[in-house]
Amino acid sequence: MTRVTEIALATAETSDKILARVSQAIVFITVAVLLTSLSVNVVLRYGFGGGGRSWLSELPEHFFPWMVAAGVVLAALKGAHIAVDILLYALNEKAARILAIGIHVAVAATYVTLGFVAVNVSQIVAIEYSALLHISRRWAYYALVFMSVGMTLASLSLALRVAVGGIEAMWGAEPEDSPA
């Protein structure tokens, strides 16, 4: 393995680790905020008969997209997305490697495009604010931008691993992550 390849693989691994930690933090924070706000609102509504607080009902609108986006990135980093890979294993090693690299580069290119679209849409909706919390609607589109960047990096990292290590370098979900 050349020095450039070693550096590229180390960079990809570092990028994956940072992306995983950031995504885990986002999932943790958003789940905590969502569970807390919904629980408090239920207690206020039914425990005190006051009908709850309307602004607490608006929080999921702002936090849920971030939870989903970070979850998508985490699943990609673990190789836990649904995949139909029968063709990869029906081909010889060289053809399977080329196909896998092509698929991951195409996925990365698609997410780059989605990221640019999400940035453009976020600029369009920047003047719209939520009714009670007065948070810009662009906040949810930034989650889509985060997901696009994360998926692009994860896809390129995987394409690099496959290019260097072959089809065996593709990772899949751990057996304990599977419900079956």
C-alpha cells in the first residue's frame, strides 16, 4: 500500500469517527429534548388540566428532522441501510469492485446535489418563522444539509475502502443490530 493510500484511509477513518460522534450527539440531544418536551406537555395537559403549553408542541417540528438526519448518517456509517447486493456477489471480484465503487460515488454525487438544493431551499424559507417559538424554518433544511454532507463523506469513504480492499471492505450491520 502506498503512503498516499495510507493517508487517504486514515483520513477516511478519522472523518467517519468524527461524523459518527457528531451524529450520536445530535441523536442523543434531539431525543432528550423531544422526550422531555412531550412528557412535560402531557403532564401539564392531563395532570394539571391546563391544556399544556403550545410552544412545547412546536419543538418536535424543529428537532425531529435533525434526529432523522443524524440517524441516517449513523446507519450509513454502520452499513445498516437496506441494500440489495445480490449482483455484487454474482460478479467476479474485479467487476464487483468497480460496481460497488460506482454505486458509492453515484450516491455521493446525489447527496451533493441534494445538499445544494437544501441550501437553496433554506434560503427561500429563511423569512418564515414558526408561530410560537419564532425559529426560522431554515433550521429543518439545515438538517437535510447535514445529512447530505454526512452521506457524501460516508459514501466516498466506503468507495475508497472498496477501491483499496476490495468488496470485502464493505461493512454490514453487526448481527446484534438485526432484529431477527
